Amino acid sequence: MVKHFILSINPTAKHEWDRCILRDVLSSKRPDIAKLIAEEVDADGGNYLISVNIDIEVLQQEKAPAAEQLQFSFAESSQKPQLREAA
């Protein structure tokens, strides 16, 4: 079974659970690894001794944007938009 996921690593995240996130490529949902394994063994009742091999290959990497690129200027947004009267 080959599955593709997006791994997001943010060492400065406020909460520990947001520092390393694994998401499905198409749905962006966090995968249920146990469910994926159960599907591979046909999910019949019982106990299974299994071996799981994880082979990681980075297909593409995008750097997180620099902090200064994320700053928002309040001076620009404090101007009120000009409203025009409809004819």
C-alpha cells in the first residue's frame, strides 16, 4: 500500500499538537493510521501481530513563509472604504 500525505512541521507552534501535522493530500484530513492498517488486513475480528514499514521519500518541500512576510499593516486597513451611491 502506498499512501501520500502532507507533513507540516512548525517548531514554533503555540500547541504541541500543531507542531507536526500529517494530512491527506486530497481531503486535508488527518489520517487514521489504525484504520488504514485495518483495511489492509480486511478488518476481520481478532488480534493481529503486524509489521509496519514506513519508507519516507520527500517529493517536494516548501519553506514556511518568513515572519516578516506575515505582518499586517494596520495603517493600511484603518482607512474607510469609499462608498458610492448606486444610480
